[in-house]
Amino acid sequence: MELEQLRHGNYVSYYEEQHIGYILAFKTRAFGGDSEVVVTVEGGGYTVAFVDGLKPVPLNYEWLIKLGFQGRKDFVWKGIVGVQIKDGKFYLALKDLSNVLFHSVVEIEHVHTLQNLVLDLTGKK
């Protein structure tokens, strides 16, 4: 993963994809300049991981519910942002102020991508 893709609160997998946590902070080592992130640990606490060792978390229906989306098996919503689920893939959808639905061909594959889109579009996590 690239550092530019990540924000505070993004879910990532780390330590060879054995754990999933969310980003609490970013830091750069004084020697070597390697970028690190502080991520939560299951059960509480935190750890430090190198950015180049992070992997994206694949998006699935369970993650949509965990992120606060509601709806049915083929469409979920969180405010104006929706996700259409079709053939096992996830696509961005938006509502305008009069609740008119706009579908998109933008496929979303990872949890952090959806988190970033929601923040960019609504200003809320």
C-alpha cells in the first residue's frame, strides 16, 4: 500500500495479513525515513507496523454493515453514499438532495477506499 492512500481510521491488515486494525497515527523514522503507522490491535492496545507491510482489507457485505451501511443484500446506504452489490462486486452509488439515485461504474475493492470516498463526499467518517 502507498502512504498517500491512507488516512487516520482506515482499516488495514498487517503482519502478513494475520491481523486487522485501524490507523491511529503516522510516523517517519529518523534513520532511513521508513514510514510507519500505529494501528489498533484486536482486544485492545496498539502496535507499530511499516507501511510497506500493510495490505488492504477486501470489501465484503459484512464490512459494509460494520462501517454503518444499511439496506438489503443488493444495495446498502449510509447517508447520500450507497453501494450496489452486483455479481460479487461493489459499486459506488450516490443520491442527490431529492433522493434520486445515481449509479456508478466505479468499482470499490477495499475497505479503506470506501472509507476515503465516504469522507471525501460527506466530510464524515
